[in-house]
Amino acid sequence: MSRRRWILGSTLGLAAILALASVTADDLLGDRKIAAAQDEFALLQALRRGALEEYFSTVRAEIKFWSLNEEVRRGLADLEAGWKKLGNDAGSGLRALYITDNPYPLGWRRQLERALDDSDYSKAHAELHDTARRLVGERGYYDFFLIDPQGNVIYTVEKEADYATNLNSGAFRETGLAEAYRRAVDASVRGSVVLTDMERYAPSADAPAMFAAVAILSRRSEVLGVLAMQVPIDPIRDIMQFTGGMGRTGETYLVGEDLLMRSDSRFSHESTILRVQVDTDTAVQALKGEQGVKFTDDYRGIEVLSAYGPMELDGFRWAVMAEIDRAEVVESHIGLRGQIGWASLFAFLLGLWSLWYLRPGTGSGESAFDLIDPGTAVVDTSF
């Protein structure tokens, strides 16, 4: 074999090996990386749903616990008695004392423990307020409400516009708080904690809000009143915005039945809660109760690998989404294809070097071809 033919054959062999490595990477690693990404984001979707379920389970347990607390139950009874003594003008009178004449501004009205009057109501307010205020502050709730059986909001920590109004006939009768109150006293769920979907709440400057409520019952199962909490959405946001191990474009988010986000997008500098609509194929499927993983366009119009599924709450459903841009998934296996190509090239060149320099019968550092004199080569035909 001449040196030229040997080099030509080696070059063709190198090209064949590199082509085979590229095809193998595309067919095998591409499929495997996509399958791995599908498994990873299906797991992320399930983990986010599990974390949310645990959070809401904690909320329910805490509210149930406080509805059975003797100090809260006694406070409810004393506040109701004090409210009744104030007569038909109880609401307007208390709003004047604890809102209009409150020396602290909005956002700090909770600092007022007792108004400057001698009513039984203000005495009961002072006795309960410190406990309720600490509960809200330490456990992260936005507000704490006590509502009498007639729908009067007889106590709140924050003293916003909903304080001392009626949830059956007042300005906030169509809010989440009113819904939570009415469902809590319903005979079919009485004594159980109810939860409302996230919506904007006017008394809290139209901020997104959720409410959890439970009826406080007598020993005869009569409704003494309702304990309600304005549930913070920051823990929900924190759960869904955790991006560890999700690459540059991976994100998880929530979608409500109105197709509006219930958590913030990773790609927005402003809050997207109840602002950005997600009318995508996978979000709609999740809201129908379906679950799966597939490539589709997301709410930004970008093709993503989308893992989707439903989360059942208290009479309403959220879609839990975990997605990553298709381009990033493809990039990851293209990178591996290059690695295999370079590894194949290295292995081939190493083998070529071995044949060239280390062929049996040659000296160190001498090519086998250098030891053969083409002009004097003799073929031994003797046997």
C-alpha cells in the first residue's frame, strides 16, 4: 500500500466515523435528552403542585386551630355583644372611631389597640387585638376577620374599608371575603375550612387576594360567627418562582379558570398575577383535568416543552405548568453531539498515530513506511 492510498483511506475513514458519530448523537442522544427533559419537567410540575397542596393544607390547619382557640372564641362573643349594644349605627360609629379618627395612617391602623371611648366593644377589641395582630405578623397573613352570623365584619386587624361593613348588603358583598363568609356558614360545609380563588380585592388597593374561612360553632353546632383570613400570595409566588436546576428558560407558573396567571412570570419585571392571559393548548387541557408533556407554543408565542396538569382546590381548579424553551433542550443535545464528535476524532487520531509509529517491527520514532525501500523490496515466495 502506498503512503498516498493509506492517507486517503484514513481520511475517508475519519469522515465516516465523524458522520456516524453525528448521526448517532442526533438519533440517540437527541431522543434521550428530550425524554430526560420530559421526565424532569413532569417531575417539577408534580413537585410544585405538591408544595402548593402542602401550603394550603397548613393554612387550613392553622385557621381551624384558631377557630377552636378559647381566646378567639371569647373575643368573638364579647365583640358581638359590644356591637349589639351600639345599636343600629354600630358600623358607622366604629368606622369613625377606628378609621376616620385613627391617629395612624392606612397600613398602620393596626397600631391602635383601643379607641377613645368607654364602650364594651372597645374593651373587647383591646383584649383580642394584640393576639390577632401577632398572629397576622408572625404567620404572614394579610388580615384577620371576625364576622357575625348576620354578615357584619365586627373585627379586622388592618382596619381597611371592609371593616364594620355588612357582607350581605354592603359595598363588598360581591368580594372573595363575602363568598368565603357565605360558604363557611353553609350547612353542607359548616365547620370545614373553605378557600376562595385569587381575585383583586378593592379594600386592599385592588391587590390579588385569597380568603380562607371557617364557621365558629357552638356545642349545638349553631353558627356563632366566622373566622376568616386574607391569605398571603407571597408564599405561592415563592414556590412557583424557584428556578434552581431549570436552566436559562425553565419556569413554573399557575393559571386560573379565567386563563389569567395566578403566579408571576420569570420573564417579566412586573407582576403578571391576574394580568397576563395564558390561552395555550396545554393550559386549557390542564384546566379540563388532563395531564401530560408535549411541545407547544407558550403564552409568549415561543415553542416550549410544556408539562401540565390540574390542581384541585376548594371548588375551583388551577393549571400547574412547568416549561422550558425548546431551543434550550435542543442546545443541550447539540452540545453533546459536538463532544462525541471530538471524542471520536481524538480516538481515531490516536489509533492512526499508533499504526504509524508503533507498528510491530519498527523502531521508536520511525514510520513503518520509512523502513521499506520500494526499489529493493523482495517478495519471498518460498514455503
